[in-house]
Amino acid sequence: MTRVNVSSVINAPAVKVWNQIRNFNGLPEWHPAVVESFIEGDNPADQISCIRNFRLVDGGLIRERLLALSDYDFSCIYSILESPLGVHNYVANLKLIPITDGERTFAEWSAEFECSSDQEMDLIKKIGQDVFQAGFNALKKRFQ
Amino acid sequence: MVSVNRSTIIEAPIKNVWDILRDFNDHYKWHPSIEKSEIEKDKGSTQIGSVRNFNLIGGERIREQLLSMSDIDYCLRYTVIQSDISLKNYIAEIQLKPVTDEDWTFWSWNSEFETPKGKENELSELVAKEIYELGFESFKKKYNSNNNVPIRSNLNSREGDLECSAIILNQFGAPEQLQLVKINSPAPTANQVRLRQTAIGVNFIDIYCRTGYFNLLTPPGILGMEAAGVVIDKGADVTHLEVGQRAAYACPPLGAYTTVRTLDAELVVPLPDYIDNITAAAALLKGMTAEFLLNDVHSLKASETILIYAPAGGVGQILCQLAKDIGATVIGATSSREKADIAISVGADHVILPSEKSLVDQVMELTNGAGVNVIFDAVGKDSFSHSLAALSPCGHLISFGQASGDIGDRDISSLSSSSATISRPNYVHYTNTKEKVSKLTKRLFEAIKRKIVKINIGQKYPISEVARAHSNLEARNTTASSVLICE
């Protein structure tokens, strides 16, 4: 099992950041790597087990299933059903924790998956930097 | 059930923060609400089940037991097992998480407990503010002053950084722990100044910090409290220094052993033309010490006879010269004929060698049995009792260092046999404001200008030979001041 964990501090209250990211269909609104997204079968985006189907800027298609969503914990867990990445049993968690001193948020994005060992380092970098960190950078900029 | 949750960001790597927090007993070292804490029954302070027993500053006694600790999850839990404050079933958790993109630490501190009815708000406020929030604040202060190495490597250096050479102390121990490395000196903030340093003072306090005897630095870190150089840039709020001007300082926080230094400008003083940088690095800390000892700790009069230990040393030579200028009679106590000659050359009226004959007997002979009025003693353990015996009635013993070790516990009532006064001045308290430093340096610079005080530089070393400078000072193989020169 390979694990990627990226975390950051965003200069806005957790509720605000959560309102931006809780929409499971909303990646194109804030994530620079995602261009278009829809929820399959016209399900609501906050219905557990709904599937988002989105395209990356490089054209790659990804389908992900919502496994857990908690407005109370500011947490969203999802798995990859289909992707060009070459990962198996991929489960990721995007989670926010309020920082009580100052109006800031601790944001944590982690994933566990299996992959072929020769691709492992490349995937850690791709998922950690190009997906998770790029997302945080966009949020940091938005809430500067 | 009440629950309290507080969190913060510490701008330091998680490993460093956890290394400090995981010691269950050491929380008193950074938390101002806790007086000294002890682990009961010889257990280890990271041992599950161990009990820490401490007093809050208000006097309340609390015993807490370590329930769990995980170095993998950076987490520890503890419970209150006995307390003068009515907290029941109190279980607290300290949890750290890494902030990976900045190499910082997210720290959450939370607890659940029961209180007497109606006390919920009062007690949860107390825990949140007086324990958690105050703890965060003090931890940050302590950490920042104890960890002065810019963590940023050259890979992620920031705009305005300036690469320079520095001496890093990797861990407490022998002089060999000091190592020359490249670091980045950050651009000054509004009230800071950045100096290109050419001379760095080596003081005995540096040795205490290197060995860990003084808790002023958590390695890895940079030692040193004193240096001189040229202002290369300054913050917008700094008005008493100009870019291009020569300046010097002798103040905490540690961090002087570097070729470029960025620090708060408040205690940095401009240097007059007649004091070169090497003299300033040799004179400032020791000279300001001598000035406040003779003027603020004791107001020396011409009629008084004084005893100075180590009169050939850095502070000793300046004390002798200033005391002679005041008109006092000066006796020096030293360890060798060579050092005795130096003491005479800087104005000592008499020099005694306690290794040849009892210090007290010699002082009594020289003073016709009266004893001396004031003693300046930085030797500590080995000299303290002799010092007390050599004082005249109503005399003043000024203990300002412990080169031979801590003086330990002493009985105050025994002082009544001679109505002695003892002072234990701390450099920082006499030199911690711009006004104090300005007053002391004005007097010191004037004394240097009028040649009342001649600053002798006993040893000069290239900065790369700092280990040798420490070894020599520790072995008492030096005279006057030791200075590191930046090439």
C-alpha cells in the first residue's frame, strides 16, 4: 500500500473553505487541473455513493465515487473507479480542521492505493504535487 | 461533560516540536503556568503510566498520568488523577500533524471533563486560556528564541535571503559539536537590522550554552551573543542605525556565530570611529558587565577595597581599570604569576595567588584584618565560601558567574555573622532595553576613548577555528578577550 499525505494552512475559516470544496461536482470551480465534471445518473452531488466523472486539463478521464461526506467533520472520502493513472484500491480523504488561534484552516489531503513498484515514485509525485498540492495552492491564492 | 479544543500552527518541523512535547515531565520548561514538575517513583517521562506531579503558579497541586503516547501518530493522552481544581474525568490529548508544504506543525490540544454544576464555563475557559492558549504562545516564544537556525535550505530560500557561513551546534557537548555550515540570513523585518559581521566575541556563557548547562538553545542552533559589523540593510522602523554604519551588539537571543546576522535592532548600538569592530566584539559584553557591576549592582566608592577574581580575564581586566579610575583599592586573586603580572599592568594594587596560600589569610593581611568591602566573584562553587569569609562586616559579595560550577543551596541566616549582602545579577536584566544599553555603552565608550580602559584582545581565531577558541577558554588558557574573525 502506498500512502500520500499533503497538508497546508489556508488563511480563511474552515467553514468558508469547506463551502468552496464540499461540492463533489465542483472541482472545475477551484482546482486548476480539472476542466469539466458531471455527476453520473443525475444524482445530487452530496448523495453518498454518487459518481463524479471529470476530465483533466491533459484530457485524462477520471471517475470517482463519493464514500463519505461530513459537514460536521469537514471531511470527504472518495475512491477512484476508473483513471489513466494506473492505481488500484485508491481511497482519498480531503479534510479540514479549524485552527482556533486566528481564522485559519489546516487542510489535509491524503490517499492510499496500490500500484506497480516502478511507477510508485512517479505517482506519489503526481498525486501529491500535481493534484493535492496544486489544489491547496489554488485555495491559498483564492483565500489570500 | 465539557469539551475544550484549541489548535495552532507552530512554524517548525513536526519532528522538532514532537521532540519537545513527547517529554511528559518537561512541559514546565516551556509552560509558564507550571512550576517545576516531577515524575513520581523513578519512572521515565515517556513511560506509559508515569505520573507527573506539579504545582500551578497559583499553588494548586495537580497529578497527571500519561495514558498513551505514539511516536508514529505524534499523539499523547493524559488524565488528571488528583487536583486542587475540580476537574473530574479529565482526559486530554495533544495531537500533532505535519503541514507538509511549509514544513510546519499543526498542533491540536483538546480535552473532555466534568465540572461541578455551574462551573462549566469558568473551568473550560481556564483550561482553554490559561493552559492551552498560553501554552501555545509560550511554546512559540521559547522555540523561536531557542532555535535560531533558519530551517530553509537553499532549495527553498526566500526572496531577500543572503547566504552566509555560520557555526552550528549540532548537539550539546564538546567543542567538536561546533560545525561550519552555509545558512540563509533572512531580510530584516520592520524593526530588524542585518549586519555583515567581521568580529564575534567568545564568552564563557557560550560554553554554558554549548554544554546545555544553560537552557537558552535547543540544538541544532547557533551560539553567540556578541558581534560587530556593518549594517547592510534595515527595517523601516529602525531609526538609530544607518546602512553602511558600523554597529555592535551583546544581547540574547543567541545566534552571533555567523558572518551575516539579522536581528532586532533595539539593542544594537552604533560604533564611534575610535572603536574598531574587533575591539567592540571584545569589549561590549564584558565592558557592559563591568559597568553595571560597578554602577548599578554596587555603587563603588573611592574609599572601598575590593577583591576581583580572575583579574586577568575579560571582565576582570575592565573591572580593575574602571575600579582604579574610581579610586578604589583593588586586590586581584588569580592562578599564575603570568596572570598576576597582567593584573598589575591593568591597575590591581595587590595580586594574591590562593594556590600558594589561603585566600582569606592573604586578604586579611592586606587589609589589616578588616576584609574587603566588595567581592566580584564569577568563579562560583570553588570560591563562594572563601569569598564570604574574606568580606568585611556589611560587605557585598557579587556572584556573577559560576566557572567552577553552581554554588548550590546556601543558608541565608549564616550571613548574619557579618551582615553580608549577596547579589546574583543576571546580565539580561541590566541590558534588556535600549535605554540601559545606551547608558552603559556611553560610559564604556567614553572610558575607552579617554584610555581609562584599554581593551586587550588576548586571542584571535578565524571563525572556522571556533572549537579551539572554546577549548582554550574552557581550559582557562586565555587572557583578556577571545574574538572570532570572519574572513
